[in-house]
Amino acid sequence: MLRPHALFLSVAILLGGCAIRPTPPSHPPAPATDAAHGDQAIPDWVGTYAGIVPCADCPGVREVITLDKNLSYEIATQYVGRDDQVFRRGGGFSWVNGHTIRLGGMYGGPALYHVGKDALTQLGRDGKPITGPLAARFILKKIGPTGTGEGEIAKPRRKRG
């Protein structure tokens, strides 16, 4: 017959063997990137990107985003077919992973963009690509380091008189 302390020791050993062990992650962690340089496969992400993204109640919104190597951005938007008013804002951005950036201070507006070769693609709030027939219109093409070229937002006109 087992003594009480031997029985207790046997039960403790059995239960110890059934301890809950943490499960390894099901996917490998994203590779670390140099925050100042983003994805090494896209070394020239610094510059200005422009395009006309869809708009619910106008022909589109002309959007120009400039990314700087110091992790700051400036965005200018202008509603096509309306007055020449240009809305400008800026701030800092951060790398979510090697291909995605998050624009800081973009409350209520698109904040996530996929950085590709000479293009920024606006992502949905969930961080996934926008799909459907208008998906291609969410891609901003790189136009240069200073915003020159096609897609540039018109300068406000001075009223004469």
C-alpha cells in the first residue's frame, strides 16, 4: 500500500507532466526593418506620389503625398470638379512592417499605405488591399522627389478685382 506522501508525490509528478506549455506562433514574425529606410527591396521610397482616388459625391479626390527620409509626410488633397481649395496636413509616419506605413494624425481618413516600387497603394482600415472594380484607383504613382509632374495639385488662384 502507498503511503499518503508517496501518493501525493506521484500525483504531483503526473500533474507536472501535464503542465500547459505555450504554443509557438503559427506564423514566423515579420523581419525587422530599418525604420529610417523601410523595406530594403524598395530603397527609393522617399519622394512624392500622386493620383486621383474615388470620391462618393464628386469625380475624385486628387491626392499628393510626399514622404521624407526623416519619417515625415505631407498630404495635399483637392476635390476634383469643385473649387480650387487644397487641404494640406502632415506629420510623422511609421513602418508597420517592411512594406506598409501608417500616417500619423489621419483621424477619420486613410492612414495605411503599401509601399511598392514607384507607388503607394491605399489600404483599407483593416490593413488589407482594397478590392473591386475601383481598386486600381487607390494607387498613387511616384512623380518625383519634389512634387513636379503630372498629378500635382493646382495652386490656388488669386481673385482679381
